[in-house]
Amino acid sequence: MPFNRSEVSLVVMAGGLGSRFGGNKQLVSVGPNGEAFLDYAVRDAKELGLGQVIIVARTDINDELLEHLNRQHLDEPPIVVVHQDTFGPSRAKPWGTGHAILSASPEAHGPIIVVNADDHYGISGIRLAVEALEETDGESAVLVAFELKQTLSDTGSVTRGVCRLSEVDGSLVELVETHGIRRDDAGILADDPSGRLEESAPVSMNLWALPREAVGRLAGQWASFHSQNSDDPSSEFLLPEALDHQRSEGLLNIKVVKSAEKWIGITNKEDLVLAQELFKGQ
């Protein structure tokens, strides 16, 4: 093991606008005691012995977030809040998940585990990432992949990073951002790239374990991205695409660990009731 768990930070990406949801879904209550998804992640970090939690948020929700954290977490690992909208050029729309990790990187001094604030990865999700990272050479990344059928929404189509794996060692060979995925009478259909997908296809839900070197390389990638897209108000520097580019350049090996658990997330208002039902009694 090239590190100990106290050196690992959990980074929770909570800076999104929640446009389709219509509000700050990263703080919406899903648990019986007012817990948001991120609260379950913070408690997982404590149980696993991680050194700290870094929450990437926005300045306009800072007061609400701090009030929520003070109410939910009295004896958890240290929690640091950073603001994505103060890191780099100001823009109404956040610059994307890769930019979110860059905004957290000055506070992280070792490997990081990355999660979305509006997703729940099951009881074993974060643990799988931590344990798999411990088994690497200290330079490889880990992606916890879910079966596509376990990540579909009952309220509309979704976008997923569909993974192609090596037949030799199961590492990531290609990650294709695929849009418009939904069920129909014949199975699972996607719009872009168009075609049929297998129910068991492994997909990324942004649950990553990253060595410090991979995080460090994001700075150069961001500079290149921004120089080409600074005038586009909708462009996003996405973490999966940046990491896959590192892989394609031979700079990063990405180990894939499969989870059989059901992903729970909130994209639309209708998803909230379903999530609350699943968390009853927890």
C-alpha cells in the first residue's frame, strides 16, 4: 500500500446549478433525519478512516451549506469547503467536473476519492474505491463502474460514460460519453452515439479514486481547454474526458472495479420521491 488512509481526501462535487431539478439538489433531504446524499458520503469517509472531506460548492449557497453541515456533522472528519466559482475565470455556468477537482486540489495533499453530491453509490461504493486504490501501484487511478441497468432513471433519459474494458486485465480501454439513454420495449436505447446498449454494460457515475499525479496533470489540461473554449458559455471541462485523455496518452492506467449495487440519484424533481422512499428506515 503506497499510502495510508489518513492521507486520502474525499472530494464531494456540490457546485452544480441543479437546472433540471430547479434548485440546490445537493442539499435536498433524502434521509429520515434530513440527510442529503453528501451526508452519507461524509459518514462513509469517517468509517473508512479518510483524513478529510473537501466539498466543492458555490459562494451563493455557502451559508445554507455551512448551516446544514453544522447540523448533520459534529464528530466527522475535518470538512473543508471550497468555492468553484472563485477558482479561475468567473462564469454563470460552472466550468465542469474537471474544473471542480482543480478547485479542490490545493486542499488535498494525497490521493482523492471523487463523488457527486447528488448521487448515492450504495453501501459499498466508496469502500470499493478506497480498497481498490490501496491495491494499485500508487500511480494508477480507479473507476468504480456500475451496471447500466442499475443507473437508469424512471423519469427520463440519462447521460452515462459507457466503458470498454481490456480483455486482458479489465482496465479501462475507452470511455464514451453517451447521451439520451433510456428503456424502450426492446431494451436500452441511446441517441448519441446511437444504438442499443447491453443492460450489463459498465458505466461511469463519477466515482473515482485518483493518485496525486493524475490530479496534478489536470492543471495543464485545463489551461489548454480554457484557451480554446473561453468564449463558449456552455463548454465544460469534464473530469472523465480529462482522465480518459491521460489514459489515451499513456500517462495513466485506470483500473475498473465493478459494483453490483443500485445507483440512486436526483436529476429531475420526480426523482426525489423515489430517493426518499429508498432511504426510509436508514
